[in-house]
Amino acid sequence: MLIYLILLLIIVCVVVCLVSLNARNKYAQQLQEITEQQTQVTENFSSLQQQCTALKERVQVLEAIVTDKGFSVEQEISNL
């Protein structure tokens, strides 16, 4: 009878170990996927920041052109 209890205990321990290993692998895979997604989001954010900086520079140039006194005169000549 004692031998059956020992075998049952061993089987339970093996099953618990297998279940915990399976869960650990599952969580490790999910963590890897999340890390990859975070890397992709970071790259996209960096790209958007660069685009925003470039657009700000272009707007500054356009503002300088539009506020230039020669622009309004040239615009009036073009309208004639």
C-alpha cells in the first residue's frame, strides 16, 4: 500500500512539473512576442518623430517664405 502512495506521489510530482514547464514556456513565448511588438512600436515611433521633425523644418521654411516682404509683392505681380 505504501508503494502505491509513493508511486502516486511521484506521478503527481511529474505531472505538476510538466504543467509548470508548459506554462513557463507559454509565458516565455508570450513575453518574446510582446518584446518584438515593443521593438516594432519603438521603431515606428522613432520614424514618426523623424517625420515630425522634418515637417516642422519645412513649415518653418514655408513661414519664412510667406512672411518675406518680397513674397507679397511677387504674389501681387503674379495676380496681375
